[in-house]
Amino acid sequence: MTDQARILVLNGPNLDILGRRDPEQYGTVTLAELEAIVHTEAAVHELDADFRQTNREGELVEWLHEALDDFAAVVINPAAYAHTSVALHDAVEALSVPVVEVHLSNTWKREPFRHVDHVATAATAVIAGAGADGYRLAVAHVASLIA
């Protein structure tokens, strides 16, 4: 058992095909490479990162509920669900721990339907458009918030 603070890092739909999907928007980094970035940055801050991905909205909601009791902070890339999911907004809003939303691309420079972000209005902070480095920045930021 570790006495390090635990953070939950959640990834939404289609992030399992990173590196193959629209590299102009998302880069060539794979989900496994993002996970390595997260674990490396978490170790710098003496955090234990639990990294997960799903294509199912309900599973993301259930995982967020785990953060009610089991995690010191959450980093979430809700992907397309950011623009459609009131359920994710409500699950994030229910948390008392810091939540940093991250997007690989700058969603506000893309199609108009991506300009609405339901999760952002409940999150502590949003990092968008920094590519894979956004995950490192998000972990560093939650570390500063829970220090």
C-alpha cells in the first residue's frame, strides 16, 4: 500500500486510437505514451496516478463517483463528451476534489459544436491545445492544488 496521494486520470471516447486518428488535430502520440507521461509527472510530485480510458459515458460517470472517496484529484479528457454530456458535468460538479479538464487540441479553434464544454463549467481548470504536454501540465497543476 502506498501513502502517496492518488489521482484519477480519465480518458474518454476515441482516445484509445490516438496516434492513428487525425494526427493534425491530436498529434502522433499514443494513449500508452500519454500514460507514460502521466506516470512520469506523477512520480515527480510523489503522486500515484490511476490512468483509465473508456468509450462509454456511463463508465466515466461511475469512475468519477469513485473520486468522491478514493482520490485526491482528477484529470479528465472527456473528449467529445465534453460537448454533449450533462451527466459528466453533474458528476464533476459533485466532487469536492480538484478536477482539471484536458484536451489535446484547442477545441475553441475548431468546429462551432466544440465551443460548448459542459465539463469545463464544473472543472477547477481547463488545459486545451497543449498537445500531450497538456497532460503533464494537468498533473503538475493538480499536484500544486493538493500540496
